[in-house]
Amino acid sequence: MDQRISIVTLGTNDLARAVAFWEAMGWPRRASGFTAIAMFQCGPLAFAIYPFEKLADDCGMKDRGEGFGGFTIAHNLGSKAEVDALLTTAVANGATLQKPAHKAFWGGYSGYFLDPDGHPWEVAYNPFVPMGPDGGLLLPD
């Protein structure tokens, strides 16, 4: 696994309020075509905000206070085969497969593993957001 984090997603109770806060902090929202999630470019890393309940459901965990901490870490790859291979490698090295790779509701392909400390990592292929030569995501304006 390359030493790369593609997206850090934080759960929120109020998406509009969270977007307003980060925009006020000087972080312009990118990928404005995505309305259910807010995304911000942070160098080669993307920062995202998504409703707590939907984020917990997406990675197959219960909501906050019952096993879900309100965030995920994503590692994006260039193909479905790479997603499958990385999930297999993670499990072989001590991770727990939380949610097998599948065609995601948003049109990509993703699965989740829990690292040995229980942190949820999404491994994803997103055909709608290209990756730069450094492996970072290139969010559209």
C-alpha cells in the first residue's frame, strides 16, 4: 500500500452549517456538482464533509456513540482490480474487512476495512474524479 491518504471525511449533523464554516475559514468548496457531500481541495488531499448517519451507513457501522467515530479515511486507486487487491492485502496484514468492495450508489466502486485500531478506511475507485501523477485527487471546480 502506498503511503497516501486520498480523502479525510468528517461526519456532520448539519451539512450547510459545516460548509459555511469551512468556506468562512477560507476553504473554497470544490466539486460543487456533488450536493450530498461537500469537498475541499487540500493540496493532494481532499477533505470532505458528509452527514453522520449517511457516513456511518456507507461504511456499514452504527452511528456515533455506538461504534462509529464520525470519520473515514479514503485511499483512492485507479481501478476496481486495485481496490480488490488492496482490500485483500489489508486483511492479510491484520485488518478486518468491514464492507466488501461493491458498486457504490454514487457510481464508483468501494469497500471498507478497519485497521487494527478500528479506524475505517475506504478503498475506492472513482471514475468521476481523476488522480494526478502524485496520486492526489484532482477535484473539479
